Amino acid sequence: MTKYPILNINAAETNAAKVLIIYTGGTLGMVFDHKIGSLVPFKFEQILNDLPELKRLGLNLSFLALPEPIDSSNVSPEVWTELTNIIENYYNDYQGFVILHGTDTMAYTASALSFMIQNLTKSIVITGAQLPIGIPRTDARENLITSIEIAGFQENGVSKVPEVCIYFNGKLLRGNRSKKHESSQFDAFESENYPYLGNIGVLAEFNSTAILKIKENTSPVFYKKLNASVGILKLFPGINEASVKHFLSQKGLKGVVLETYGAGNAPSTDWFVSLIEEAIKSGKAILNVSQCVGGKVLMGKYETSRKLADMGVISGSDMSTEAAITKLMWVLEKTQNHEEIKQLLESNISGELSSDN
């Protein structure tokens, strides 16, 4: 792991909780440079000039920035591995972690980290902004300050939210249940298939029944590798045999998230069924998730999905596409055995599936 310089802002209280803020890039960390007349990456050495409120949080804060800010469109499994390395390296030194991240792929990163870091006892809060911190009407200020407060919040020495989550615009969401649904409003993220972990307004109201419980007699487990030999095949009316065949015949392809209609339905034409069956027989894992933002896959409810189930397509139930593709990467790195793959994909690993599945 790269050795990073760390900027510390110490609280007046002797026993204040410690929070590590990791900056990866994204809109939040941009400020306006009047000399050149454009936005430039934020320098954390100057953070108290823009956010003097940080001194009043009563927390010991440390800031760590990746060597080069990453536009979230360029985030990759290698970045997730580096974040996992950083958190593992500093896990015992801090009570919570905040990751500053671009919004476009934030839900993918939150999902990936929920599988790469399991049995959490501390909060990992991912946040960002729709407007840079240097803009007068920015949402960055509130998102950052509240995320830090959540990461440092403890009851009787225990983290209030011991899981990977996203905080944005007053909402605290489970990371692997989140999806970016808005690009031009501050209310950027939703969680259609799972309740909010908290609503943060004048008061911070946590939904304790929805938050993952700390597992007794377990320690955090850090996974450093993912198998990215996967793809997403989104169905649409008019999809043709040649394009599906080309997609499924990609060299090295190990797994596919199949985005189907409604409750998991797909074309019943002979060529489509034959191509899916052939892909499964060749050893590819096919995971079925719905294109709908709410509801879940119920394979076999309709004739058009019964054939998929009979062939060995695996139900993704109410997983989001972001959770499904990152979970598939994690599972395929663990095993290539079809039955083990199926068992893991259908198991609730980090809260990505509802308990009644």
C-alpha cells in the first residue's frame, strides 16, 4: 500500500473519537481558483479556512488524499482494493471512516466495499456533492460535516452505524442498496428496496431496526481481490441474436448480470433461450436482476422466467445492479464452482438481499 501523508485536526477533548477522511476525488473536493478562473482540486491543508466548523465537531480528524484525484467515471476495482488496504491499515486507529467520492459511481464503490470489508464494527460513510465545496450554494459543506459526525457517532463505545453507507442530502442509506437517481438536484440517491438507515434534519434520527448488527465473536475480514471478468446485459425490445451472441462469447467472460423485465422476465424465443443455456453450460454464471428500481425477481412466476430458472440462471432477488455486479466480482474471486457460486449469490452477505428471499 502507498504511504500517504496525513493532515490532523485535533479536538480540544482528550478522549475525542478519531475519524479518518479519505479523499478520492469528485465534485466535492473542488474549489474556485481566482488566479486561473476555474475549479481546481481542494487542498486539505487549507480546509479550516473554508470549514472552520470542523474545529467545533469535538472529533479528532485526519485527512488522507489519494495521489491524484479520480473522476468517479474512472473508478475501478483497483481503486476499491486501495481503499480496502487503507481502511485495513488504519482500522484500529480510528472509530470511523469517511470516503469522499464522485457521485456517478458512488453506489458501485459502496456496494463493492460492503463485500470487500465484512463483519464491520465501525462506520464507513461515503459522501460527495452535486456542487463543489467552493461554490456558494454548495451541498458539499453539509454532506461532509454530517458524514463526519455519523462516522464518529458512538453509543457506549460502539459505532451507531457499523456498515458501509452513503450519506447525501439528509438521507443515510445502506451502501449496497443505494442508486443514483438524480443528476441535477441535491437529492441524488435513493434506496427503493430498503428503508433509510437514518434521516438527518434538525435531529439525527437513526432507524436502528434497519442497521446491521455487529456480529459477536467475529473480526473484520478484508478481501483484496475481485474478479472483473464480468458484464451487464440489459434486455430491451428488439435486442437481436447477433448482439447477445457476441456479448456472451467474449473471451474470458466468467459472469453476467442479466437485467431483465419486471419480476425477472426475458424473451422466450428459441435463439435467446439457447444462447443463455449454452453460456451456462460453458461455465458462465448468469445472475438475474430486474430493470425496475423497486420490487424483486421472482423467477418462475411467469412462463417467460421459468425457462431461465430451469436452465440454471441465478435469481438476484431484490439486489440492485450495482450490488449484483460487484457481488459477482467478489464471488467469482472466491470460487469457480457453480453450486458454490449460486449459494453465495443467493445468500445475504452484507445486507444486499432482503431476509425473506
